[in-house]
Amino acid sequence: MRVVEGRKLVDMDGEAFARLAGRHERVVVDLGTGDGLFAYRLAARDPATLYVGCDPVADNMVEVSQRSRRNASRGGVDNLLLVVTSVEQPPDELRDVASRVYCVLPWGRLMAGLALGDDEVLRGVRAFAQPGAPVLVYLNVGVWDRDTPLHVQDLPAVTPEHIERVLVPAYERAGIRLLDHREAGPEEIGRLRSTWARRLTHAGRGRFVRLEAVAC
């Protein structure tokens, strides 16, 4: 799999990943990590866990990768891995490794798949998780409130009715059981401390839904 190390892209094989994961108590995966800041902040607070941020756009992760490679006194961490991958094609090295999976305010294909209940996307999400692993999704459903961007105009609004009627059975078919869904307030989103969370809550925009699920 392709890993961002500073400004470089390097290959990491299964053996190398197994050695890295073996130095930690567990692995947590953040899908659609964007710039990787959410995963980085979790890693800084929890050195016993290996955090793996996954995103298809390598350039977005360069800055956080550089920060993570500094000395510890300057914010460096040794338990963060930033991987270039799409959710639909998980690297073999990352299949069935995560004791928890996050999808925090995703955008693009990942957001669309989670909102539609797309089988390919959901099976991709499931592929990262160990059986019984929590899967936590935060969606910005306020994107449908005004001036809807073109790339989401054809997506259904993620209402409680849509979740129960469409998403619950779709997630179940993909091996993910939806346990609970509720609105998440700006304070909760702000505590996630991702770049998008900060921008949305600082600007006073966004309505959010939290989906709590588990990999079957």
C-alpha cells in the first residue's frame, strides 16, 4: 500500500505493516481522513493505538505527515500512518485490522455512498473492520439546507425516515448493523477537532447526524 511520509510516497508491504501494528495494542482507521488532522490528534492523545488515516488524495495529507515526523517535543508522533487509498478498494494490509472505524464529515464518493447506502462503499468500509468493531459516522446533513452543491443535488436528504427505510437495511446487507442515529450538535462536532469540523462550526453552518454502528 502507498503511504505518505512527509513529501514522499512510499510502499509499505504486509510484513512492515504487521511489525508496526504489533507495537501497538490496537488499530483504529479514519476513512476519508482529508488532511489527517483528526487522526493525528487522536494519535497524540493515545500512543498505545496505531491510527491509520485513509484518503485518496495524497497531497492533502502532506502537512500533517510532516508534523507527525518531527521530534516528540515538537508534536511528532510515531503511531500515525497516512495511507493513500479509496474506500472502495481497501489495501489487503488493512483488511479486518481495525478495532474501530471513523468516517468524520466525509465528502465526495464516501459521503455519497454513506448517504445512499451504496453497496460498494459500505462493503469497503466493512472490509477495514474486525467483527464487532464500532463504526462511527458523522454526516453534515445541513449540506441540503441551502445552495446545495451540484455533486450532492441528486442525493437524498439524510432524514430519520431515510435512515430507517433505506440505510438500516443497506448497511445490514454490507455487514454493518446500524444501532442508533441522532442529531449531533455543534458542540459535539467541534470536539472532534477535525479541520472540517472546525470550519463548519466556526462559521455557524451545518446540521449533523451521528450514525452509530457495528461491523457484523
